[in-house]
Amino acid sequence: MPLVDSPYKPPRLLKNAHIHTVLSSLFRKRLQIPYVRERLELDDGDFIDLDWHKTNSKKILIVAHGMEGTSRSSYALHTANAAHANGYDSVVWNMRGCSGVSNRKLKFYHSGKTEDLTAVVKHVLRLGYREVHLIGFSLGGNLTLLYLGQQGNKINRRIKSAVAVSAPVDLSASESQIDLKKNRIYLKRFLKDFEKKFNRKRTQKKIYIDTLRFKKNIHTFAELDRFYTAPWNGFADEQVYYRECSALPHLNNITIPFLLLTPQDDTFMCKECYPIEIAKNKKNFFLEMPKYGGHCAMLVDYEFNRSYIESRIIDFIQSTRFFSG
């Protein structure tokens, strides 16, 4: 598909990606969405918490948040609100350990834990929805696209489209990008959040986490994934984890219309996360790369409220009814 010519242009003072990203994360209005929570029990004895925003529709958005996000992240709240305003139900699934309650098992979520998204999709389909759209932000965007690639032509016909925003579809390349000096402020914050989570979790019965090692050895995502993510989830090392859980090699297998929306100035991304050649040769792949926008930000005014992201999601999923592969 030809690359999408994005109409998005930020306010003049938000052309700095770091300022844009930070302001959106810290100061964007937190909507008071009246979520209804449901606990979904998983086959391995763990659980994830689902937060629903319903309109009594037969159409629904399934929303996956980013790293250390939740259903209360501003982009999730605004997406749920936009869905409601346009006649869609929505459900934001909090990944393991992200709902404010520690999950039962040692392992948390990760970039390729598609079995959890599979459980959510199956649950939603059992409820009788006729039209399902998958939305993912950052880590959740990679996970969503990976799931669709794994499903291939076996995808349920009621799943109509997908949108991934600022998705690091090449995990190894993205990890190296986040390690750069310019991104250290974000890296330190993420690692601090994980350390707090690990310290809380080690108080659970039959759970042991070497938090002393964390304090001594963990200074990058690669080290986090080498000592924790990979061994906890059965990967030989972090590079095997990155290789097996990156969505990039699976994009050609996706059969439904999907949009990858990633600004060119997204400070977490590098060239490998903009699969231009794949998009040029794949009818159902829409790649939109506005010049500016930061990471999961794309604000449209100085009130730090409205974002281009939600309007683009709704426009895309509504347009896909006319798509014929």
C-alpha cells in the first residue's frame, strides 16, 4: 500500500520530541472514565484485569497499553472515550501485574506474550461482538501486530482491523535506541518502576526475586531482559527473546487491514521500526509516519487534551469496512 501522507502537524512549540512526549505523559488530561472491571482467569492459574467502557454496542475496541502503562494511562482513557463517542464498546486489558494488583505468578507481561491477548480476544468473541478492532500502544502495539501475524489467515472473521501506535516492531533495534544517552531519562524511570514492582512482588508467598542483583547489575533493558524477562519466560537469552517476539518478521502474515502510526521523531524508534518496503508491497498495510509527534503523544493544541491519535484510530477502523484485499 502506498505510504499514508499524514495530515498531522503539531503546535509550533511541540516540535521537540522530548518536550512533546513528556508533556503528553505528565500533563494530558486524565479523563474520568467509568470503567467496569472484570477479572479474567487464565489457563496457567494467573489472571489479568479487564476494564470495560460500554455503550451496549456490538462493535468493540480491544486496547493494549504500553510498557508499565495501565488502563488509566492517558492514551488508553482517551481512546476509550473516543470509542464511546462513536458508538463502540471498549475494553482495555491490563497486562499481568499492571492493574494495581500483583499477579500470582513469577513472570510478568512481555512484548511477545500473545497468549494473554489470545485469551482476551476469545473472551470478547464469546460475548457475541460482531465487529472487533485491536488497538495497541508502544509495547502493546508490537504485541498486537505479533498476535495478528501469528494468527495469519486463521484470524477470526469478526476481527476487522488493527492500529498500532509507536510500536517497536524490531525489539533489538529499539532496545539499542533506548540505551542512547538522549533517552536515559526514560530508561531510568522504567527501570525504577520495575524495581519497585519486583520489591513488592517478592513479598508474595513462594515468589523469589533476586532484587540485590537488580540494584547491582540492571542498567539497561538488555540487562533486565537477560537476567529476568528471558529466563522467566523460557528464552535462552535476551537476543532470542527479541528475535522471537519482534512483530517485524510477521507483518507479511497479517491478513486484515492494519495501520502502523509512528512519528518520525519518536525518540524510542530507529529505522528498523519503520518497515517502509513491506508497506509498499502489502495491500492491507497502512504506514503513517508524520514528521513530528513524539512517543504516543501527537497533541493538537496547548490544552494537552486532544490528540490526533484517537481521531485517526476511529477514522481508520471506520474506513476499513470499504477495504477489499
